[in-house]
Amino acid sequence: MNSKLFFNVLASFVLAGGIASAQEPSAERGQKTFMRVGCYQCHGSDGKGNDAGTALTPDPLPPEAIANFIRYSPGRMPMYPEEVVSDAEIADIVAYLESVPPPPEPDSIAILRNLKASQ
């Protein structure tokens, strides 16, 4: 195959979506984006919430609901347009939130178990 034909075939393949241009969502990238755009300030670094923002973990909302809320927040949270947080970055944030484990059961923590037993 001559080189011109090869590049035409390759270009057609790429333009037709034969090579995935989007990366799989990444919890690691999502955590970095979560911190970079300031989500942690209201939702805590682990998404478990604080006085300023609601808990996002464990058991986060469905990805579509999270994306919609990020784009069109009706409350105190600022809206984040595509120019600030891309759809791929939202998918990464969702992957991060889904990766955060639930907190341990109180009875699995010795000091709490002992405190409860002493009451």
C-alpha cells in the first residue's frame, strides 16, 4: 500500500471513530479536578460534605444527575460551563466520587466500641 493511500485510510478510520479519542474515566484525574476547581471547599476532600456543602459520597447520585447539577446548579453552588469543566472531567469526577469508600462502621473502631460499652 502506498503511503498516501495508507494515510487516507487511517484518517478515515480516525474520523469515523475507529480509534477512541476519549479516555476512560479516571478516579485519579477526577480527584485532581475535584481539588483544582474547588469542589473540596464545600464538599470536603473526600466528598463527604461539611457545613458548606452536602455529602456526595458514599453512594453518589447517578452520573447524569451529577453532570446536570454541575452545569445548571439551582442553588448556592456556582455553575461550571464546559469551558471550565469539560464533560470528560465531569466523568472523571464521577469516577472519583464512586471510588470513595464508605466510612467504617462505628463498631469496627476500638475507641468508639469501648466508649459505647462504658456507657
